Amino acid sequence: MIRTLRLQISAILLGGLLAGTVLQTEALAQEGLGQGYAKIASGAYSVVAEVQAKPGKEAELRAITLPLIDLVRSDPANLVYFLQESRETPGHFIFYEIFANETDFEAHNAMPYVKEWFAKLPELADGGVKVMRMQILAPASD
């Protein structure tokens, strides 16, 4: 009987926690995290870039690349910046960046920390950086 009572109490507590999580998630969707998309206009300048470390240089390339996250995200002209690394191929990095326009992106590339990073690539990266310059598409407004 005590075991059954404990199970019932656990189920009630778990149900309350899950309900709270669902309510919190719904609130975030309506007024929180997802709302950031509205700040990125259709036509914004997007870049998807990739770089592959030379064999044996994966850790070195990662070490010089990780600081870019805070540096780029602190740039007021940067709207989105993600650095990703392949789970299957360590040392294969993908950058996802959004700027309002090409001028802001080019100003970003002219920053000293970006130039320093590019200067180290011949020693660490296999083939340099491959860049796709893109534009953000958004649904038509009503």
C-alpha cells in the first residue's frame, strides 16, 4: 500500500512538472525564443562556410576557431552566428552567419581577429574556406 501511494505521489509530481514544462514551452513559443526570427528581414545576407582541418591539425584549428564565437556574436552588426563541427569528421567546421546586408558582412571580414584567423589557415586547413553567400527568404506577409 505504501509503495502504491508513493507511485501515485510520484505520478502526480511528474505530471505537474511535465504540465509546467509544456506551459513554459508554449509561453516561450509565443513571446520568447522563437520571436527572434522576426528580427531577421527577408533578404538579409547569409553565409554558410566550411573549412576542413589538415590531418593531425583538428585540435589546433578548433582552438583558434572557438574564440570567434564570442567575438562575432559581440559585433552589433551580426544577427546570427553558429559554429558547428561534424560528429563524423572531426575538424570539419561549418559556419552559419547572418548579417543585415553585404556591407556588414564585409566589415566583419575586415575585423583584425578575422584577418588573423584567415592568416593561420594555410598551415591548419586543407583547401581554405568554401563560402556560399545566400539571402534569407521569409514567407510573404498577409
